Amino acid sequence: MDRRIVYAFWLIVIFLVGLSARIYLEKYTYIFGFDSYWFARMVSYIIRYGSLPPYDPLTFRGFEPVPVTWELSMEFPAWAYRFLYGDGYDRMQLLNVFKWLPAVFGAFGSVIVAVLTTVLAGPFAGILAGIFAATNPGYVYRTLGGFLEDDATAFLIVLAVLFAALAYLAKSRRRFLACAALSSVFMLAAAISWQGFYIIPYSVVVFAGLWAVYHIAAYISRFLDRDVFKRYEPYIVVFSSGILGLVACFIIQFLARKEAADALYLTGALSLTTVYTLALSPLSAAFWGIFAATAVLAFHRRNHVYGYISVAALFLALLTVTSVADRTYVLNITLPDGTAVQRAFKLGTYGAALLGSLLVVLAGQLAGVVVAFLFLRKGEEHFSVDWKLLAVIFVPLIFASLSCYINGFCWFSGVTNTILKILNPPETVSASDGDEIVRPYTGFIEPLTAGPTALIIGEETVGFMNWPAKFGVLFALAVISIPFVAYRVRVNRFFLFILAWAALTWWASWYKLKFAYYFGIPVAIISALVLSDAYSWAKRRGLAAKTVVASIILLVSLSMVATGIFHTVSKVPSLITSGEAREMYMFAAEPADDYLELFSWIEKNTPEDANLLNWWSIGHWLTFFTERGVMTDNTNVRIEAAYEAARFFLFDENTAYNIAKKRGMNYVIVESSLLWGSRTLALYAYEFPDLSDPRVNNYHIFPLFCVYSDNVPYKGKYLCTDGEGTLVAVVDANTWAKIPPFGPGYYQTNDTAARLRMGKEEFVVYNAGSTFVGGQRREILLALTPKLNESTLVKMLLRAPLEHFKYLWSSKKGEILVYKVM
């Protein structure tokens, strides 16, 4: 059979596998997540009015309007909708488009990944890369059916890179110009479609550095074959290591000033900022990598003494970093009002282990790249500067700058700002920005450990701990993959860009979970390259080796298919009906009937110009389903709106009323789930103070599981335990009888409330009914701090008499209530 037919068959298989791994969520009535609903609302404006409004007409009412940026990615679902349903707008029909279109994009993107890898490394590697792109959750989860945002159009970037590769490999000028033009067009399309496009300019910056290093290494590699090097090799190895170490030290000192230089030699007082600077800056990681590269080079030349010295130096450096685990560091911070405060941190064994593991892996990767570059040119007599490679990478990117004039996305300004941040690090940082407090010297590289927002937003957490879940078995290949890509440069220099793209996204996804999607495509490519190289090696070693490696590749491929499908079926839209919840047997999900009832009630019972005071987590739902104005939404573009919403719910009624009137709110949406997130509300209300701030701890609720005892010495009393089974309170029968239920009309003022003392604190308690724990019936008490008990949130949930707010409606289960501002 013709190989082209076989290859086309494999591309169809890849498309179908990619589609089947994503389309499962089409079975549900509603789409996935929250941001997809905002995106759907923007698309609905294009369908109904032909264009977007200049400002979002429904969000952040009472605050400065938020400009809306048009993206090409919004046109794709609009075109699909008009093709299927015509010009008339129907909300549920639009959701149907959102349920299948991203799955098609993801499957199509997987096919393009396969073609790109085939062009660069052959059909075997291409087919593997396509299968991995089709199934690895890192790429799947943003292209799930029902999960349509601008992220789903990442395939445009792969198309641009594909035609750039074809242009580089083109033998004729005509073919070169045609492919370069197509690459430029798709690069521009990606720039005006996806906000995550900025990863490409950053990759190109890294590529430019690698291009220069590669050419330098090519000339050095010619020198390594000369007799003069072999004669003086020991001295050159040690001298080069020392010089490179001093250069790295100088660069770090330039970036972090004297504080980082002191920390490098463990002299003087250290701050946590310094530890992060040394451990997380790519340049400082390169400093440690120098030792590893020197060791590899020395062993390669059979100078074992110098190799052992270098290895010892490497581990000494790593031990130096981990030795800071038990020390306390002080970070000086200047508050917005000019007040100088100090915050003490302790890195701990866990944090030091994270930093040490990161350095070990980075050092190994960097050493592999250095060695690959130094020896891949060996034996070549003629070498020229590869200007063509620069052209096929930079010309499309420069053409993509037109996005600045089309929709205002100027990638070059973002890159420029990053460079300025690195060259001019700030001295102090606002304490109101929790994510920034440990970032003064690290430029655009954020800290490894997450800030306070990680408690609220999962994607702000550390990334590499989630690699097994995000990339399946590919995570193991990713750890060792970068040198393999560097080694490929000897065959095709276009791999310099693949190396830059993979290395940058590798780094980003390592320290921040939200960048896992950016690594989803590169990890498929580089993992396929590793396995392809392994199979090529095995074929030269005989049938036994070939069989073993082929079996491993088959198992990896099958495991990735299983991983992708499992990842998809384990995802459940946040809005599901009771009937859909009953159909589920593997993954629990609460039906969202309360919210669906809310949306219907608001549409029927409020004026179209109504303003809803809400918590940001349901902002996108409210605007899409009700088309009413909201105070805040999931974008949190106007973060002050979230601050004020939190104060509304946590503070007293007069404060809440003043906020509602100031912002022109007509109705208040109260969710019972906010009660369990009271500490999160407090973080927002006080603009993200330190987590140990007593103001935050003033707002807290937890359940007590109580059982009546007939045994001495607690006979006739209730024994109450916390969630871990620890006895925390003993309640006598008289006190128990005074505890009111947690329900409408039973609000207790702090002066007359039933209270329990636990440790040094007193809590206001309510009876929340009973449940079964470990097969035994337990009564549940809700323990609230007095501050939380007197909040507007609790008063509204219990329908306490309020002067400025009138109760209007609640869902059948009582989970959501609506009040009118009087």
C-alpha cells in the first residue's frame, strides 16, 4: 500500500482519537466552566448586532466601564452558528455550537502537530506527536467540548510554525515565499485570536539567544578537535568553568544588586526574596548548570578527576540552597501609605526540596543542551551563519505586529516591558498585591510558591506537582527531553525554535499550573522525538532491543489514550440538571437547579436595566442567562468591585447599604456557599493581607459532628468532634435545647446567641440537622465566629429583619436568595 495512503489513514485516526477524547461533554445540556459563558455572550453580540460593543454593557456596573477587545476567535463560533441556524439568535443553539466546536479545533490541532513533526522528524515521530497531542490532558483540557474560549484557537500557532518550517526547508524561492507568506498570515491570525499568543514572542527571544549560542558553539566545536585543546584540556575546562561562573555571578548581581550577590556566598542577612532570586532566575539556574556541563564535558574527554570535581561542586551548590530550609528570612515591604513593615518567612524542608529538585532538573537539561551544541558540529569543515532560519522566524512575527492596529494586541510592548522589568527591578512592592510580594528581582518569572490567590484560584498553584495529571506518562519524558531536541539540531536547525518553544513553556508550566496548556503541544512534540530517537537506536541494536522499545512506545501511546479519555469523562460542567446528576456514577456532581431557577426568576421578575450585586464567581452565568448588569464577574478586571462585594457580605447592614447605593445596585444575590467561603471573602474584603492577619481569622465557620452519650462520665451530654474526629466540645442537654436551627427566622444576635467555647475562642452555634458519619447518626452544629454571625451575609441567609433590604425569593432548596435594595 502507498505510504501516503497509510499516513493519511493515521491522520484520520489521530483526528478521531482527538475528537473522541474531547466530545464527551456534548451530552450535557450546558457548557463547561465559567469563562466560556462570557465568551459566548461576546459571540452573541456578533451574531445579533454584527460587532462587539466598545465596552461591556453588563459587567462592573457602578465602576469604570471595561473595554471589550475583538478577537478573531470570536468569529469562528459566530460563523458556525450562522451556517447552522441562520441569523436568528437562540441562547441554547449557541451553546450547542460551543459544545462541539472546541473539540473539532483540538482534534484538528492534533493533526497539524502530527504534520509539523513529520516535516521535521519523519512520519513515525509525527504520528506519535499527533497521538500525544490528541490525548494529553495538558492540551485536551482547554479544547474540551463545551469549553470554548480563545485558547481553543492555539492550532493557528501550530499552522504558523508548520509553514515556517516548510519555508525553511524549501528548495525553491517560490516555495519559500509562499510558505513564509502563509506562516505570516497564520501568525497574524493567531495574534488577533488568542491572548496567550505572547508565549510565541517570548519563545522567539529565547530562540534568538539559542541561535547565537549555537553558532558560537559550532565554532568552539571545531576548536575542540585541535591538538592544542587536547594538550591543555584540563586547564581549559577548569578555567572556562571559573570564567562562566564569574559571568553568571556578575549577571545575577546586576539583576538582584548586592543582596543577591551576598546570598550567593551565604554572607550577610538573607531574605526570602533573595532565595527565590537565586533559585528561580533562569540565569541563576544556568550558574548551577555550568557545573553539570563542565562535568559532562570532562567525563566525555576522559578527564575523570575534573569531572568528579565538577560534580562535587554541583552538589555542594545544591546542598547550599537546601541548607536554608530551617532559617527564618525577613522581607521588608512598603505599604501603599508609606508604612514600612517586615514579614517573616520560613522556607521549610518542603520548599527547599522543591527548589533543589528544580535546580537538579534544570542543571541536567542545560548541561545536555550545552554538550549537544558543542559536539553536534564535530567533523564539519564548513559552517555558515544561518540567516534563513532567522528570517522564517522573525518575518512572520513582525508581520503579526499588525495586530496592534487591528485589535490593539501589541505583543512587542509586552516583551519590552518584560525586559525593562528585568533590567530595572523594583525596590519595593505593594502589600495589597499578594502575588507580587516575592517578585522584586525575578522579572517576569513569578515565584515558585503561590501567593494568597492560589487558595482561591487553582491554576495559580505550583505547576510541576500537577504534571502527572496534566501530561500523563509524558511528564517523565518531559523531564529529560530538552537535550534530545538540542541534539536534533544537527539534522535540522529549525529545531532551535522547537527547542526554544519547548524550553520556555517547560519552564513556565513547571512553576505555574495555568501554563500547562502552553506546554501541551510542545510536550507532545518533544516526547515523540525522545521515543522516535529511542526506536532508531533500538533498530541498530537488534531485534530484542527493537521489540522492547516498540513495546514501551505502544504502552505509552495506549496509556495516553486512556489518560485523555479519563480526563474528559471526569470533567463535569458546573451547571448540570438533577436528571444529569442522577446519570453520573463515577464522578459526583451537585445539580445546579438552584442557579437555573435563579436565572429564570430574574428574567421574569426584574427590569432589563436591573443591576445585581453578586459575588464574582457567578458573574458570567448571570450576564449570559439573564442579560442583567452585575457588580462583578469572573474576570476581576475591576478588582475593587470584588473587594466591595466582599465587604457588603461580611460587614454590617449600614456598610452594605452604602455600598449598594453608591454602586447603583437594585438586587442582591445571596448564595449559601459564600458562608463556607467566608475566609475567602475576608481576604478580598481586606485586600489580601497576610494569611495570619487576625481580621481574616475573625470570619470562620466549621461543622461539629455530635452524638448523644449514655456513658459515664458524659452521660446525658452531646460529644462534638471536628471533621478529623477530635473531641472539641461537650454540650449538656440544657444548652443543646437552646440551640436554634440554622434556617429562616432563627437568627441570633451575638448578645443572646447560644455559644460554645472551644479553646480560647467562643463561637455562635446553630443546629443544622443530622447526617450519617461512619454508619452512625450524628447531629450537626454550625459554629460561627461572632464577627461572621453579625455579618449581612448570615442575616440575609437566615432572613433576619433588615431595614434597607427586602427579601423577595429563594430557590426550592433555599441555597440562593434574592433581596431588593430599598
